[in-house]
Amino acid sequence: MSRMSILSIGPADLVGAAFSTPLVSLAIALVVAGVIVALSGKRREGSTVTRPADAAIRSRYAPERRTLGVVAIAVVVIFVAENVVRGYLVDVSDVVTWWRFALPVFCAAVGLAVLLVLVTTRGTKPPEIPVVDARRTWATFGPRTMIIAAVVACAALLATTIAAGLASSPDDRGRYIWLAIPVPNEPAIDPVRQWFYGWAFGVPVLICLAVLVAVAWMVLHVNASRPFQRPETVVDERGARREVAAGAVNIALAGMLIALAGAWRLIARSGTGSQLIIDGQNGGEPYDMTWRYAEIAVLGGWLAPVLEITAFAVLIVVAARAFRRRAIAGSEISGDPATSEASVR
């Protein structure tokens, strides 16, 4: 059996090996998130404070903001802990570890469900003075760019899961966990079967994805539709609700991106095999075998760490902003000067 020298490993192989684990992505995300938080802090310090935000409003929305921070941290910690336990402490070589893909989506859904309960029970109460306001929908306070990104991530995860499920094959126990790659022009040789992101992994992800989408929509709807307390607090409440909506959308987005990254990484590992060597056959020469979607699988493998870094950075920024000290203006809370009007429409 031939041995590979470490000197024969190219730069691309070294980079691929370094980014093959979510722990490396988390380390980079910490740096990226630190830069983002530092830059946003400098922008706040350089902005003009127009008037202090209402202390009662800050206090009313503080539990929701802290909940967002706890959920963001929990998604990261639980995912990393599961990755370490599964990868280094427990032998799961013949176990269908479906939960590793569904876990980030599930954790995000549970966290947003907790936030929904909090908003419904403690964050909604009759107004002190009725406020006549324009009709509000679930998208009123949500950041449009992040909502679009979340929709794209949801569609990508859905399409990836369905396409991979259709391409998968069952094992002898009926578990759809194989990718069967045939050897061209050699019908006598059994196809090569590798672990794959098939239905056994994808169905739990689809279930958790449906729950996450439903819960996220409900959070945005309830957050937007609850009444304002008084006309003079509308500006501050709009800003606080934008924070709640943005945090909820970002957590949902991050959960989907982490699951999508894991799926793309497994698909890349399974679908990029190119040669098969059988002792005593073909004169010792390898048989060429290529999955027809191998190029797409390779691209997904390289993009997977990018998705993970983005997701971890988003969660860390959500947590950092949720727990920062706040003595800021109402216009700064809103983050959108165009919507910080004193008038109530």
C-alpha cells in the first residue's frame, strides 16, 4: 500500500483540510464579528444624539433583547458542543447522525419560540393612550435585506435537501444514506456507495425548517401588530421592535446557513470521488468514476466554510448587541433616520 508524503499535499489540500471543521470557521467568525462590533461602536460614538430614549420603553423591551442574545449564544454553543462530542468522544461510524444537520435549525426554532412566548405574554399589553397608526404587517419592522437573505437561504436548503434526497440510495436496512456512483462501461462492477446527505438526513431538516419558518413569521407578526403605548413613545418603540425583528431574522438565517453548510460539506465529500482501484483487475490501473454533479459538489464544499463563518459571525454580533450597555438616542435604536419621525401616521 502506497503512502502519501506530507510534502505531496498541495496548498489547496491544506486549505480544504483546515476548513473541514466548523471549529475553524468559528475562530474566524469571532475575529470577523469583533471587527463588525468595533466598527459599529465607533459609528455610534460619532453619531449625534438627538434625545434620550424613553427609559420605560428600554426596560420593557430589554427581556426580549436579552432573550435574542441568549438564543444566539445557545445556537453556537450547542452546535459546537455536539460537533466536538460526535467527532472526538463518541464512535458514530455506523450511526445515521441526522441531528447534526437538523440541530442548528431546531435550536433556532426553539429559541424563537421562547421569544414568541415572551412577546405574547409580557411584551403585549393594552395601550395607555390609543395611537392611530398605519396598518402594520410581519415585514413592517423586519430588515428587508436580511429577510431576502433568509428567504434565499431557506430556498437553498430546501432545494439542496430535496435534490440530494432524490439522488440518494437506500442501504440494506432501507436507510437513504448512500450515493451510488457507477463505474462507466463496467456493468459487472458494483457502483461505489458513499455516505451521502440523503432522505435519512434530509427529512428531519425539512421538518425543523418548516417549524423555524412558521415560528419566525409568527414572531415578526406578533412583534409588529402589538399596540404602541403612547403617541410620544412611538419612535422609541419602533426602534426597539426593529431590533427584535432583526435579531429574530438573523437567528433564523444563521440556523439555516449552518445546516446548509453541513449539507454542502457532506455532499462534497461524497460526490467528488474520481477513481476506483481493484486489486488484480484492469492491470493495476484505476477505474475512472465521476458523479455527474461532481463540479457542483466541489463548489459547495468550498462555499460551506463561507456560510459557516457568516452564520457564526451573525450570531455573535446579535449576542454582542443584545448585551451591550445602552444609553443611546431613540434615532440610534431605530438605525434608520428615515423612519425616526416624531409624527405618528
